[in-house]
Amino acid sequence: MIELDFAKCGGLIPAIAQDHRTGDVLMLAYINEEAWQETLATGKAVYYSRSRKSLWRKGESSGNVQLVKEILVDCDNDTVIFKIDQIGGAACHTGHRSCFFTHLLPDGSVSVDEELLFDPEKVYGKKEGK
């Protein structure tokens, strides 16, 4: 089994969630060793919430679970890509499919190109899951 280098970045490493069918990048989060072990054991993406300072089992509140189909590890063993099946369609707590829905255009303006798949206020009880 590969050993990730959690010590290098203070115990957390980046984890990119990528749709295993389309290749679309859906989100970036962080994992600690406990989240890594639980992800491996369950086959569901588990992250570490820096704001809550606790494990974040993706989909626990929203039902939008991420089933891990494949894991890629970078050459330094300090970043992973979870190739996932996004259950429920939305990976972002704002209700969008991807966290990367804001596009900066060459003229400096901003475009939002994705529609909401769920109302975050209804799912989390507060605006945009914040």
C-alpha cells in the first residue's frame, strides 16, 4: 500500500474530486490520515473540514455522496485525485454540480454557467451551505 506524506503539509493534503466518466473537476478539499483510511475502508469520499476541524463525510447532510472508483496519487505522495461517481448530481455545497462554476472572462467580467441542482437553504438550513 502507498503511504501518503501527511507530515509535509501539516497533516493535510489536497484531494481533488473528479467525475470518473467525464473527467470534470468537481471540487478540491483536504484529507488527513483518518479521512484517507475511512475513504479506503468505505469506498466513499471522506474529507477533513478545515473550518469545522473534523471529518467531513461527503453527502452526510445533502445525500450527495461520492463513490470512489479510482484513486490517483501524485509523484510526491502529497496530493490525490479521487475519481468518483457523484450521487445526487451536485458536488458543491452551493447546489451546483461543480465548485468551479464561476468563469472569469478575458474582459474581467464573471459568468456563472451552471444551474442549481438543489436549494442549499432547504438542504442545510442556511444560505449556500455557509
